[in-house]
Amino acid sequence: MKTTSAKKRPAKVPARPLSAAELRLRVDFGAFGAIGPGKIRLLELIGEHGSISTAGRAMKMSYRRAWLLVESLNLAFREPVVSTQRGGSDGGGAALTPFGRDLIARYRAIETKAATAVEENLRALGNALAKKPPSALVVPPRRRG
């Protein structure tokens, strides 16, 4: 008799309070692209794991997608953000450059200062939310005519 193993369910992400408003920051460089929480997190994971592939998997994205994001950042700035080494007998890998570490630090500093600056307004907007989130878009009935 063949048994099947139970699939592991991903851990539930704790929901933020219903009355919470959140600031998500994106820095736009026009024709050079943009950086936001996703790219910054990818860079942080590359720094932790030393691998674009592992960092991408941790974010549930393909290696190709992760590599394209890294390449777009490397091309956008005068200095590379990530340095890579091809695989082989010594194995491949990726590492943040000093500029890459500086980019993360500056983005996080901007994020912290912005969040502090808008904290009171975010709290007010969060407190103005309805008691329950809408379950579905309410569409008015069609008029017959």
C-alpha cells in the first residue's frame, strides 16, 4: 500500500491589525529603473546566502527573474551592486559589493525616516478605515431600461 506524505503548508503570515496603514517606499530613477522593498530584500538575501539562486528561491521567484533584477541594478548604477562568480569546480556565487551594501543601508535609512515623518498621518488614516474590510466589490444592480 502506497502512502502519501502530507504536504507542508506555509506558515501563516501574521496579519497586521485591521486599522493599520503601511507605507511602502519606492525610489524611482526614471529611465534607470527603480528600487523598492522587493529588490532591496533580494539584495539582502544575496548578502546572507551568497547566491542569487538561493535568494530568488527564498522569495519564490525563478533564478532567471532574480538574475534579471540583479542585472538591471548593476546596469543602472556606475558601480555594480552584486558581483558574481561563475560555477565550476570551485562553485559559483554572488556577493554584495561595497556599493551594494551602501545602497541597502541608504534605502533602509530613507524608509525609516519616511515612516517616522508620516507616522501620525498613517495612524489617522488607519483609524479611519471601516470596522471590517470589504469582502467583495459591491456592484450596484443593473438598471433595466
